[in-house]
Amino acid sequence: MTPPLVLSCGDPAGIGPELAAKAWALLKGDLPFAWIGDPSHLPAGTPVAIVDTPADATAHAATALPVLAHPFPAPARPGQPDPANAPAVIEVLDRAVDLVQSGAAGGLCTAPINKKVLIDGAGFAHPGHTEYLAARAGVDRVVMMLAGPDLRVVPATIHIALADVPRALTPDLLRETIEITARDLRTRFGLPTPRIAIAGLNPHAGEGGAMGHEELDWIAGLIATMQAEGHLLTGPHPADTLFHAAARARYDVAIAMYHDQALIPIKTLDFDRGVNVTLGLPFIRTSPDHGTAYDIAGKGIATPTSLVEALKLAHRLASA
């Protein structure tokens, strides 16, 4: 039997705690998981079962949210992040990584954090959540894949200014992105020869050099080289024709060249059910595709759909 998942609490001033309670209420014993955090941060009235290990969640999930209790120094005030809680947020992540790496948990789902709060309160020295997990796992390079019911997409460069993309996008980076994506689709998603579509960097994939030269200079050549190595690749494709229904039927994942080229189509197709999956880690990690949402925290209106989908996907990957 695969051990239950663990769900990290994220920033307790955000919507993470209330979404954990809502996700448990929807899933209960059908998909047991253990939430790691301070029980006092959960919404009032949430049924809680304090457990010692993720495995204990199975016996309690039908009637209460299983909680691996982790005390925080300050209360949670919705919408008002407190740097005093930053060290505990990181401690929860460390505890979760230890559990999945030891095999005590089947996978990790992470609630959103706020990097600035972690910098202010704990000197957080990583570009983001994903990079911290990679460092804890001893991995140099990971890949972010956004997965929804109708599309999987990977941005080769993430969270940088558009003006910086052409310099950051190198043959080595794109090759590594393709290789990590293909490997995890084979080993975790059960696709023996994943079909990978590569978007162009420039409008119309450069249109023969009229709108940019990267496609001619090296992107097309890299694709040809990797095709010869056995990868089932196509492209470079104009991004404006890569995401309609007929095009999506021809590939298992699309690799985009920058953040918005990847995230706009998946959020347009199904904003609530997109899931962030980290490829290249030695364990399973998913997260909802949204942030802390301080503006609606504590109001009871946050939807748990993306978190539920993230938990479901992590469970499917762990059970494969």
C-alpha cells in the first residue's frame, strides 16, 4: 500500500489552511492525507485528528482532518502575513521533504507560500518554493509542469522579465528541459514515448527569420538532433496555433519558451483545475496553481478545486 500524502500548510495568513479543511471535507477517506501545520490555524470547527505519522491518516480521514501538528510562534491572521511565522513555514517544508524522502509519505502537496515574507522573517535564499525543494533534495535542475484536464505545458524559462528570455534560453537549458520532461512522463506518467511539441520563441516561430532568428539559428537544429536520439519531438511551432483542440490532440506535453506563453493557455482552458507538478525531483510534488490570495483569506470564498486536483494527481502518481 502506498503511504498517504502530506500537505504542507504554506503561509498560514493565506488561504492554505481553509483550503486544506475544504479539501478534506470533499475527499475524506477516499483520499487520505496528513496536513502539516499548527491546528490553531485551521478554520474554527474543523474536525481534527492529531496523528504521529502519515500512515495514521488512513484510520482517521473519514471523520477528521489528520494533522501532523507543528506549532507556530504567532497566530494566523487572514490576509496579514507575519514574518515571525516564516521559520516555521520552512520547518514544515523540511519535515514534509524528510517524510517523502524516507518513504513515510507517498508524495508531497504544497500550499502556497510568500517568498518575501520568508525572506523578511527567515532570510530565505532561494528563488522560490520549487528551488528550495530541489536544494533540499540535492537536485540541481527541476522543471515546472502545469497540468490540467486538457493540457500539459512546461515553460523552459520561468518568472523572469520578457526582455531577459532570449539570453536565458540556451540550447543546454532547452535540452535539459526536454530530457527531464520526457523522463518523468515515462517514469511517473506511464507514457513510454511521450509526444513533445516545442513552441517557437518568436511570433510565427520566427517566420523564416523575418521575426527573429533563434528558431533558425539553433532551436530547429536542437530538435532535429534530439529526434535522431529517439525523442518524439515536433516543432518549433508558432505558439498562436499550438493550443487549440486539434493541435493539443497531437502531443502529450507542450514546451513553451517563457512563463506567459505556457500559463495563459492552461489558465484559459481551465483556471481552477490547473496543477503545478515539479518534474526532476526524487519524490512526487504537486501544488495548486494559485498563490496565497491574501485578499480573500478568511472570507470562506476560496475554492479548493485546484488543491483537490493537486492531491488527486499526487495520489495517482504515487499509486502508479
